Amino acid sequence: MRYGVRRSRGFGCWLTTRLPRGAALGSAVMPEPLRYRFRVGCPAGRAFELWTESAGVWWPMGTHSVSGRGDSVLVIEPGPGGRIYEQAADGQQFSWGTVLAWQPPARLVCGPGAAGCG
């Protein structure tokens, strides 16, 4: 596996992701699930709350966006079946996926949405 390191905005921690062997960034190859593990200076429940409620703060929308619009923020609706989407400044929404598992503070599983986004 090849490793890439990217700094997460707003949380001041380093996250490591893995790409399949031979895959290039931006390729159509389906990567392995992203798994993040890091230490934060608060209880696990508060960290989960900040991670999910403040996704618009830490997500790098400038480089990782469905819409390509710089004025969008990422929104994660709580609970199984919750939507994951970009919300643009003008109110337009761009669907990303769905929350499959919501088990604060230990587990958040997301999947592609019914609209074919992933």
C-alpha cells in the first residue's frame, strides 16, 4: 500500500490514508475505506460531536468537492439515514451520500447516496 499524509484543517492533527497499489490520486480505482485515528484534548463524545457537527470547518472543500464550488460546506445529518451533502452559500445542495451507522462516540459509517454520488 502507498501512504499519503494530509493535515486536517481545524483539528491540528495528522491523518493517514492508504491508496491501493498502482492507484494514482484522482483515479477511478475504488480506495479502501478511510480510517482515522488520532488524539484530541476532550472526551470521545465531544470529539465525535465536533467531528460531525463541524465538518464544514475541517473538510478541504477547495480540493475535495462534488460541486467544485468554493462557497460550499460539508454537512453530515446525524443518525442512520442522515444525508451527507455540500451546502452552497445560495442554499443549493449537492448530495454525497448517506450515514449508514451512527454510534457515538465510537463509529460513523458513510456510504454513497442514492443519487449515484460516492
